[in-house]
Amino acid sequence: MIGRCSIEVISELMKIRSLPFSAIGSISQILSDMGHFLPDTIELDKDMKLVLMVASDEVFSKSTPILITVDPISSAILKIEKAENRKGETWEKHFDEVKESGISVIGVVRDEGNGLALGAKESLPEAIYQVDSYHAIAHRFGELVGKFEKRVANLKESDVKERLEKNSKETEDAIELSNNFSYLYYCIINELKPFCHTGEIRNRVSAKGEIETALELMQTLGSDEVNKRAKSAKKVLPNLLNYFEQTKKSIEECQKEGINKDALEFLSLAWQWEKAVVKAKDIARKHRAIEQRDIYIYFAKELLKDRYEAISQLVFGKLELVIQASSMVECINSILRPYLNNSKNNVSQGFLNLFMFYHNHRQYRAGKRKGSTPMELLTGKEQKEEWVELLIDSVEKVEPSFFL
């Protein structure tokens, strides 16, 4: 698990040391058996009840769907399962089993998949539904920005080769479409930010109106591709900004602590720019985000002095409850993917159980979760043993003779 090695590589390494059970079949069977003694749904202490906003999505092993629900804050996997399909009843059962573990789900961040939506509605009728803002906007429109810019560059190059003194009509039209679309796209992205440039919470009604106007203007650009995506985006707009309510709640809780208004606004903007740092793929954009984040941190430190560490930790902790996207599932997918590739996508439920156990109990070595395991962050309880020792204990509880 640590080395993300294929079974073939593990077998070769074991044979070099003349270790027993080094055959590929033996290793595969042992790992599979071990995994089947582990649960596919998180197990909590009987007296523990958690109230969570979760993120759910599907990843794929070839054409086989793997349903995953995670806690976006701790990154703990709450349930992972190899499913036969992605239908509503499959997702409904998935959420039912998450609830049976002792978790009260107050909201689900998800994409617009029909099966996931139906399952969440049936199993969690009272839960808040938060549209994944990345899939709803950035994924839906972001690729078109680059596509239109590339088309303009190609047309300009073609005009130069033909030695035209001015851009051709086709090029001029492409430039106009690209510029207008990019402007409207970034207007929408700006309205998705929980905080205005002043540090105050963005008005939800106003933001919704601005996004709706931008989408309507997109539909006047004369592009069938843009028109189709804008029309689709308008359908999810009612549930796109639900996270504004959590933003308001988090800020109100910080205000009750008597935090200086200016300092709170500076910290809110620092948090928002830190999100931009994480999301930025372009180096120049990332550097600008880092610069802006550091400016607001500087201002907050000047105001708070020796109270900065304690107050910033409190504010950032409250704001981490603002969940806009199911990106944590994508993060889990990126961790899981190498194992799927090494197994040539012949994944079993036993292996998924083993992966979930490893992920939830291994300690982060870097990043904001450094020094903690997902389970520690989720439950607030210290994990005193390494994950391998806990794994052995868990398997032996079910089958005492397994390692004999």
C-alpha cells in the first residue's frame, strides 16, 4: 500500500529474499482475504454520532463504477463500494449504510448524475443539496475558454501565412466570441466566491442574478456549443449557491467570539485566496493568488499581533465547513488510480476495503493535515498505533487464526 507496488513487483521482491507465499496467486489471495475481513463502510464507536456535510461521486475501474462518499474536511472515506450500476436504488442503499454507521448527513455535495441525485433524495430527503460548483461551471465552461483562444491563434497564424493585411472576417468573429465568452465566464467565477473584495459576505440573491444574466448573455453569442452549456447550467442555478448559507453561519460564529471586524474580513479574504492558490494550474495565476493571500495575512497579523495564531486557526477552521465542490472525491480518485492501474483494473471489493482502511488510518506527511490521520481529524480521537498494527488487530478480531 505504501509503495503502490503491483503484485508482480511484490512477488519479485519477496522471491529475492526467499520469503514464503511469494507466488503472485498467493499474494493476491491473501490481500483479497484480508480485505474481505474489513468493512466497506466506516465503523465508529457505538457512542459516537457525527453530523456531516458529505461529498459523493463515482469513479471508474474500466466500466465498473466505484461509489465513494467522503468527509471533505477530514478526507476520511465513509464508504467505498464496487457497484453493478449507478442507479438510484444503488445510491439509496449506499447512503442508508452510511447513516447506519452513526453519521447524520445534513447535506450532500454532488454532481448532476441522475442516479446519485435520486438516491440522495430518497435516502436523505431533509439533506441540503449542493451542486458541485466545479462541474457546474468550471468544468462545463472552462475548457471552452482555451478552445476558443486556440482557435483564434490558429486563424491568426493562417492569416499571416496568407499575407492578409488585416484579420479575416472569420478571425474577427472568433476573436469577438472568445473575448465575450471569456469575460462572461470570469464574471460567473467571480460571483461564486463567498466573499466580495471588501471581505464582506457576497449577497446570494445578487450573485444568483449576476450569474443568471451572464448565462443569458452567453446564449446571445451565436455559438450552439455555448448555448447548450449555458442552458444546462441554468437548470442547476437554484442549488448552486447553497454554500453561501454555511458561509454566513461560519462568520456569525466567528463574530460571537468577538473577533475584530477588519481582522475577520482580512482572514476571510486570505482563506479565499488560499483556495485560489490550490485551484490555480497556471503558474502566473498561482503566484498572484499567493501574493494576495500573503497581503491579507500580513494585515491580519498587524491587527491581531500575538493573538493571530489562535484567531486565524479558529476562523480558518470555521470556513473549512464551506464546501463548494466534491473535489475531495477527485483527490481520493487520484490516490486510488495507481492501484487500479497496477491491478489492470481488476479490482475487488476486498481490495477497496483494504484501500479505505489504509487511507483512513495512515498519517499525512505534508500539507495542512500533516501529522494527523483522516480518522483522527474525523473523530477527534488520537490514533496511538500505526495503520499496519491496527489492520492486523482488525483482521484478527474477525478471524483470530488469519496470521498464524
